[in-house]
Amino acid sequence: VQLQASGGGSVQAGGSLRLSCVASGSVSRINGMGWYRQAPGKQRELVTYSPNEGNTDYADSVKGRFTVSRDTAKNTMYLQMISLKPEDTAVYYCSAVSYFGVAKYYWGQGTQVTVSS
């Protein structure tokens, strides 16, 4: 599975961005997809996880502001971000997971989101 993320950029606080992540390759193996982010000097953290079946989870810090969606026909996942805050500044990574006995994670290359105050 290969993942290609795009859509990052620089916005002012209160602005919006939409990230995209296109999956290719053995996409039938994917059981769920999500977004992570890593700010300078901090560990990578989960932003949202969208399983093929079940409920989507969001980090408390983004609930009500970020929305993940998936277009299975296009093998694409989106992250709509509104009311952005400077603390949302990070490199955002899309991820996919497959379960065949053990979990296997796939990662995109990351896209920079910068929110200025």
C-alpha cells in the first residue's frame, strides 16, 4: 500500500484547510485509515482514525473542528480542518492499517500545516 498526502499549507488562525490522502497498491488490505501529526520537538500523535467498520475516533484537541471522510471509489481520505489554531501547526501524516494476524501500518510522506496567529 502506498499513500500520497497533499493539501497542506499556511493559514491564519481561524482558517481552514483540507488534506487529501490517496491510497494505491493493495488497497483491499486496508482495514482503516487515519491522520497523525507531529509538531516540532513533540511526538507523533493520532489526530483521527477511521476504520472500515465502526466509529471514527478523534483526538480531544480537534473534536468539533476536524472531520475525516473517505471516498472508497477514489481510494482517498480527506481531513477537513476548520477553526485552525496555531497549536495545530505540524506535519500531518496519513496512515493505513491492515490486520492479518498482526497489524501492519503504512505511512504517507507528510504534509506541512502551519497556522499563524
